[in-house]
Amino acid sequence: MSNLTYNDLTPECQLDALASIGIYPETGLLALNSYENRVYSFTDENQQRYVVKFYRPQRWNQAQLLEDHAFSQHLLDAGVDLSVPLTFDGQTLHTFAGYQFAIFNNLSARTLAVDNIDSLYDVGVSLGKMHKAGANFKFTQRPDLDIKKTLQSAIQNLATCEYIPNVIHEQFFLTLSQIQAKIDSKSLPQLAMIAIHGDAHASNILLKNEQPFWVDFDDCKMGPAIQDIWMLLHGDKHEQQLQMSMILDGYQEEYEFDNEEFAVIEILRTMRIINYVSWINIRWSDPAFSRNFPWFITDQYWKELLQSLQQQLVSLDEAPFTLQPPC
């Protein structure tokens, strides 16, 4: 099944996969907002509400997926609120027709609103619990977060992209080269590597009874704590300082944060911007991407992206993020 794609993951195949572990939906399978995997919610014949995740073929091997599940269980045992894969027939990971899948309870919760400053303290407490437990968990099958390697791989991939307008092509790759050289030249602080969520943006935090629950550990890995924090920041510098202060007030109730990690926020932001567009380019043959990201092939998108990257080039030379207001 080395060339398996989502083309054969038909509704009939999905239902047969669920039946193979004794689950029989009473409702249809409602697609949830996921592009990398195929994720659906449904209610079964016993009125139990579930979510099924069919993992993208060839992305993670079985050992890597099981390590994701083990980390989720480790966090649950440590008191972190999250959605964990359920066990059927003694297994959390199942295979049908070559597709690997897992079942989760439907949390019936709402997505965190990033502008709700009052929620950030509780998110910080939850993150602190997660990282305290993550400091005692070691991924051995999944690759560590490596900023320079990730950046290099993403830039190499973008060299294959056919949608970058000719009028900005030279300037675009010059800017990428300048970014890579600047980051390569930096002496990054020696940050503690712990087991992290890896993709801790607001859409992966649900509020149930006003308490944060974590979902989608698909990108969990060893990395610095700040990777699970900086994506929750938005707005101008003052707003971000307030948000960070609220998060860390809660976080440090559970786990100590090293302010030296502030130094890599803009580097991580730059890496994510470039890696994100590379990810879309890699997945472009998947119809879900052309359907959901139609702007990817427009000249306007690439021109605005170039402006963002040029701004990041400037930001990389600015003083690191601080909780102290400017003088």
C-alpha cells in the first residue's frame, strides 16, 4: 500500500473500517476542519458521540503514531485535559484497507477565542501541566524540532513550486536566502528540549465548561516550550505582552518558564511562515488543498507573502520579545 492516497477512502470504506472494530454509526460522518488527516464526527447506534481520524498515508509510520498515543495517555495520567484515542480490542491504532485510524470521544466543546484574554490564564495552567509531564517523556521515533533543518527543507521544496509569479521570483528566493543565512548565522540559545504538542494554535484548544482541552497531537515532538506558546499571541506588541503575561501567570503555577526562550520567537515565526507555504505546495495534488486554499495560485498571495517575509527579515534583527513595556 505504499502508494495509498485518500482517493480510496470512500464513505463505504470509512463505514467498513468502523464496523471492523464494532462501531456502527447511526448518523452520517460529518467532516471536520482538517486537511492533513481526514477527521469526521458521528453518533453511533448507542447514541455515543465519537470522532474518527484517518491518518494521512505515508506521513507517520505505526511506531510514530503509537508514540503520539502514548504521549496523550501520559498527559492524561498527569492530569492534563485532552482528547485521547480510545481503546477497542485492546488497541488505540487500527488499520483497515491500508488506512490507519483512531477513535476519540466527541468533546462537544467550543474553540478557544484568542481575543478572550480571561481564558489565557487557564490555558497557561494547562500548558504548564503539559510541559511538566512532557519534561518526563522522551520521543524516540519522531523527529525533534530542528529549526534550521526545517527551514532548509521548506526552502528546497519551494524551489519546485510553479505558482510563484515571474515578476517576484528572483526577489522571493533572494529573501529566502537572506533569511536562511541570517538564521544560520545566529547562535541560538541552548533551550531545554521537552515533549511538546508542536502545533498549539487556538484551533487545537477547545473550551469545555470553560476549561481548556487539547486536541490534535499529530505534530507532537521534542522541542522548546516556547513553540507551544508563541502561536497564541496576536495583535500589536502591547497586546502580545499582555497575552504572554496572562499565559505565563498560569503556566508558572505548574512549571518554570525560561525567559531565554523569548529569543527564538521570531525565528520560530519565520520558520512557520515558510514551512506552511511549503506544506501547501507539497500537498497541492490533494483536492482538499486546491478547494480550501484557492488563493495559493494567485499572484496577490505571493506578493503579500514576499512582503511578510521581508518584514520577518527585519524582525530577526530586532531586540527579542520581552514582557517589559518599551521605555
